Amino acid sequence: MKTENRNVGRAGESVAEEFLVRKGYETVLRNFSTRFGEIDLIMNDNGVLVFVEVKAKKGLIFGSPEEMFTRGKYDKVKRMATVYLKGRDVSCRIDMVAVVLDELNQPVSVRHYENVVM
Amino acid sequence: MLVKVRSVANVGLESFGVDVEVDVAEAGFPGLSIVGLGDKAVAEAKERVKTAILNSGLDFPPKKITVNLAPADLPKEGGSYDLPIAIGILAASGQIVNQLNSESVNQIYFGELSLDGGLRATRGVLLVGLFARKGGNVYVPIESANEAAVVDNINVYPVRNLKELVDHLNDIKEIKRLSNLEIRELVDDVSVEFDLIEVAGQELAKRALTIAAAGGHNLLMWGPPGTGKTMLARAMPGILPSLSVPEALEVTRIYSVSGMLSAGESLLRRRPFRSPHHGISPAGMVGGGSSPMPGEVSLAHLGVLFLDEMAEFPRTVLESLRQPMEDGIVGIVRATAHVSYPASFTLLAAVNPCPCGYLGHPRRACKCTDKMIRKYRARISGPILDRIDLHVQVPAVEADKLTSDQLSVNQLSSRVIREKVVLARKMQEVRFGSDGLYTNSQMHNKHVKKYCKLDGETLRILKLAVEKWDLSARAYFRLIKVARTIADLDESENIGVKHMAEALQYKQIV
């Protein structure tokens, strides 16, 4: 089951990355890992550093992926971003991508939320 | 980019200039933070401003925005900073192209935003207008704009919504400024709840009410239940003159900070009449709250404070009236603020003679014991009674007076009485021209000595009364003041024997 969840996550991340690249973003880093956790994607949108949190779900039986993104998770991403920045002052923001997959891990829907503020 | 917008903080009846500094930074996580000792309402401006800007079809910059309300040590409260913050954000993000702060013109923004971008009525707009004075531009919500428009030499722009204001500042579509409202003399058709002519009998009480209205004297009415005390009191507003312009400004300021002016109202011309229920707390009576708001005594400033069933009021509430009754001003001190509000009112009180109410009634027996009566009377302390100039009995009305169709002899309507009161007040105005007093009741002993010369016979009667009833010095001066008002009602320069004799009728009963 755990492996299954991880697979869903990884599949979601690659779907999200592909989606953003098609939107004109450039990938800076994947899965930046700190002791607080991981940032799924770090992208560059016309000079703005974007920290992307990807939420992927298989089916909607247990609620939408948007519901999984909580205040706690947001704070965590922000903390990890600070670690990544190491005090550099650049313009940056946090985005969220919600991916819904079907049984075969094929994307059903992808929604991108720019500049999430909580 | 950094932008500075001017606004105003009202503390009590005083106003202080506040600089709303807005910085929109290029670097950092997007977000809006507000500093500068704001309360919860100011902190929540964040959500209102953001939503209002978006719903007005404007852009809320996805940048790191910092708002500072200076000076930092002055507590800010309420929603009135919404507008200056929104304007600051729009200017700092280049959506308002014109310079906001030309040195020559002082511009003040004040108002609470609604989520749709509209402006809501905000309290304290009159104070903002008074603060702006001398050629300033004032941008305030359209519903409250009339309050500021009574101030001379300022430009008041009534703002309906954020979009209109932005268009105005960008010279796209001008907002028409309010022309100074002429403070027109109110026509004398005051609609009244009760006309004195409707009250059966009670000639003495009506006369006392007239004197109270003419001289601003405090009046206490004693009497059994159902004899018309409350009706008489409710008829009081109908015989009071309307407020003069400076008086109206004073009263309207208080109502403006209390947020008690209705939309579109500019200047109050009617004298306030406040009748709080006896369940009132001391803070409700004199004013209070962590940022003190005016209480009933201040809301009754230059008008009437009516205490029905005065003996039912808690002792602490009654005692709290002593300072305002003496000084005409009330100081309220709380941890975070120290404010004083004017509270120069005419006290009108109604009280039963005993707990059952029928002491001294011609037909019904009183069921109270001596002890009960003493205890009941003790609820109103001596010092309070001592500050009341007129005491009058309102006895039970005889049945034939109630049933007779024809109104009793020399029955006067409120309108006629009011004319007499206005005349008497005019005489006082002329007399006290330079002393800063409005009415006879405000005279200090030195004024009494200056303005109330008594001839030999009048003085003799007064002395006789003082000896016979063993009156205090305060009571002595009080009698002269009342006699002065009675003489004024008689349009007489001098206080005569008949005036003094009438004044003696209204001395303290117990």
C-alpha cells in the first residue's frame, strides 16, 4: 500500500512538471529534500522562483487533492523554501498543482493554483 | 515602491494624523502584512482590501506588501484604514498614476471597504472634516460625506466605491465634490411625541418643566404612578429650542464618534433627549469600553437626560452622575486610553414617593412601613438631590379634570411654551455673551452676584425662607438662579418679589 501511494505521488509529480513546462516554466530542481521534508518541484517562471507542491490522488473517493493541501503543509513548504533560499532575496512564490489520476496512473485532471497564500 | 497616504485616527473627540505607508517589494513571498498597533478590525483589513481591489476589476499585486500605520505607538482601530491602505497599494503598484502627496494639498482618505469594492458608512467622518480644515481634500464614504460637508474651506469628495475613486485620481472621470452644506436654520416645525396640552392638569409640573427648559435647570418630579410624570418628560423635547450652530457641532461630534448618525445626516439640530433604562451600567452611563465610547451623559450633551424611576437606578450609576453634573465634562480613564467627553445635560428625573407609590395619595392608602420609605428615599443620595434645582410634586389627578372635555384654563400648547422658552434663552444669551455660559443653571456664584441683583423686599423674603427652612448656601444660590430664569420667562430685567416667591415653591421636598 505504501509503495502504491508513493507511486501515485511520483506519477503526479511528473504529470505536474510536464504541465508546467508546457506552460513555459523551467525546471530548476526536483524533490529538494530537507530535514523538514521535500519540495516536489522548484521551477522558474520568467525570473520568479516558484516552489511547487504537487498533490496527486487516485480517484475522488477520499476527497479532492485540493483538500489535502492544508495550512500546515503550506507552512512546511514555506519553511523548506527558506532553507533553499539561504537568505537570498529574490522574488518567489508558492504554487500548488492538483492532479487526479485514474486506475492506470493516467491523468484525469490537472489544476494549477498560482501564488497560494494562507 | 513606497507610497505614503494620509488618514486620521480618532481618539475620543480628538483627531490625530496617521501616515499609512505602503511598500510593495519585488523580492520575497507574496503577502500583505500590516503593522502599527492596529486592533482586530485593522488586521482584518487585509482580507477586505484584497477582495475589494480584485472585485473592483483592479489588480492586487502578487508581491510582498508591507503596510505601516505611523505613528507606531498610537493605537489604531476600526475599518477606516481600509481605504488609505487600498489606495496606497494601488499607487505603489502603479495603478494610480497621479502623485498622491503634492506638498500643497493635504489629502485625507478615510473609510471602510466592503468586499464588492463599495465604501460603507464609517463613524467619525465629521471629526475628519474638522481635522482637515484649511483647504484639504477629504475622500470619505458617500453615506457619511454630509457630516464632513458642514466644515468650511475643505473639499469633500463623496466616494461610492474604489473604482470611482481610482478613476477620479487618474483623471478619467471626476467625482463631483460636495459643496459646503449651508447650515440652514431649521424650520420651527418640530414634530413632538407628546404635546403638553395632552397632559391633564399638572399645571405646577408644566410650569416647572418650562422653567427647566428655559434655564437648563435639573428637575425632579415626585408623584404616584400614572399621574403623567413620564408623559411630561417626553413632552420636554417639544419645548426646547433647537441647537445653535456651535452647539450643533459639539453634539454632532459626539454622535459622529459613536456612529449614531444615520446615513446622509449632516448636523443634528434637535436637542438630544436620552432616557436610559434603569438596568444601565456605570460604563453605559458615563462612557467606557477599552477604547472609551461616549455614555448616556455625553449623548445627552446640551440636551436632556431623563431618568424614569430614578430610585431604581443602581447607586453606583447615580453617584457617577455627580462629576458630570458639576463640571459638564466627564473623564474616562482606561488602561490604553484617557479621554474626556463633554456632558453638560439637563437632568430630568421622575420618582415615586415610596415603594408602593401611593404615599400622600388622596384616595389610596400607602402600604409601606416607615423603614421601607426611608430605605427607598436613601437610594437617591443627598449630594445628587442637592444638585437638582427644581423639585416638584406631580399629584394624582382629580377625576373631573380627566373627564372634562374642555382643556383646563390657560392650557398652553408646547408650541406656545417653546416660543417663551426661546425668548428666555435669548435673554440669557445676551446676558452671558462673554462668559461662555449658555443658561442660568450654569452660573457660578460669582455670576450670580454679578447678574442677579435683588432688591430689598425680594432679599427679605429670601432671608426669611433661608431661616425658616434652614437652607444651605448651595440652596440659597440655587433659589436665586431659578428666580433669575423665572424673571427671564417674564421678560423682566430684574428679579422681583413674585419671581422669588415662585422659585421658593420648587425647593427640595425631602
